[in-house]
Amino acid sequence: MARKPGANVPKSRKRAGSVPSATGRQVDWMLIGAVVVVIGLIAGLAIYLVPKFNEQRAEQKDDVAVESVSEFVPTPQNPDPAAAIPGVTKRYYEAARHVTATQRVAYDQSPPFGGPHDEIWATCTGVVYPNPLRSENAVHALEHGAVWVTYNPDTISPEDLDYLKQLVRGEQYLFLSPYPGLDKPLSLQSWGHQLKLDSARDPRVNQFITALRRNMMPGVYPENPQTAAYPETQATCTAIPGFDPSNPPPADQGEPGPDAVPMNGGSANPMPAG
């Protein structure tokens, strides 16, 4: 008897869970499902482990930061830890010698960090000023315990400037502004203290801020052992009428003239703290 065509051709067996595709091939959904499960497990582990890794790195960075500045926290036993920071310039200045908005002071330092100053202080609540400030306003903020961070806009690197902005922005008793002509890329000023540096990543930046921002400990100045590192320990940094942080008085141009107020006060008016 003649065989029917295809009678001995074995029929293909379908695997459980497979269906024919449009091309005629079998699609193994079980295999695809297993792959999806594995990918999901990997993604889940990544979601769990990556934040933990980042958190651990952040904690390590914080630990390093704390270790690098902990010894610069002022104490009664060590009222002036800035004395241990290499490169810090320290001078004693009399306080509360005020000038008017039309007067200039013949400062002995650049940027200045003490001496006669305007009766209105620069707002120092973590403001990042885009333009140079009038020094007489900035120095008054130092008298209130603030640290003034300045930089040379022509020599500082973009990375260092970004770092300084992040460091200062929103921080009480800190403020940042450009200072054209500065002989270093950046300089930090507190009342009676200054530190000029080449890099914002220098650990001395945070050491200086830790040691001198609102350092109320007496015994900092041998000339007057009873005073704190800055004169007006109860003063604020918030804005007051006469100084608009969004449109502050511009920096004076050129050298002070012969009518400038000298560092000893001259025609400056000793006034109550404020």
C-alpha cells in the first residue's frame, strides 16, 4: 500500500509554555520570564546597595572633615585655635569706629579685616555676592563675627569658585564676594585675622572658618585679653535698611584720597555696638 505523503515525518513537540511566533519559531516564555526575574533581582540589589555605598562614602567624608577641623573648635583652654593654622595673619583692631556712607577708610590690609568701617554692615547670612562689595560695609560684618570669603575673579579656577559658593550659600555668618586685584586666588577674613590661599580645597579653609566664625572666647588678643575674637558678640548678620543685599553699595575704585579716614580712627565716630 502506498504511503501517504508525510506519514513517517515526526511531528515536532511543543515545550510547555512555548507558543509559535509570527516567524514560525517557538517563543520560550519560561526562559524569558527567568531572565526578567534575574534582571529584577539585579536591579533590586542595585537600588538597595548603591544608596548604602553612597551613604557610607558620605559618612567617611564627613568623618574626615570632622577629624580635620575638630581641633580648631575654640575652647576655654584653646581660645584662639587659628594660631595653629599656617599662614594666618593676626592683628588687634579697636572696635566701633564708624564712618558714613560717603567716607572711605585708608585700610592697612587688602582685603581689610578690621579697623574703622561703615555704620551699616553687609548682610552676612550666607549671601553669594556677584559683584565686589564696599569694604567699609564688609568690615562691619566681620565685627559681628562673620567670615568674609573673597576671591580674585581673574585667577580663581571655576571649580574652586563653585566650591566656595556651595560652602558659603545659606550659611549664617558667612558671605562671599569677588575682590579684583587680590594677590592670591582666594582670601578669608574674620575680625583681626586673614588667610590667603591658592586653592579652595585647602583644608585650612574649613579650619579657619571653624576657628574664627563667631569665636566668642576671650583671650584671643594679648593687647586686650578680656575681648573675644570679634567685638560684637551679640550682633546679627541679617539685612537692615541702608544695605540691600540684592543691590549693595558698590566697591570704591582706586586708592583712597587724602581725606580718607586713617586706621587710628581720625574723624571716625566711636559709636555704640551695632
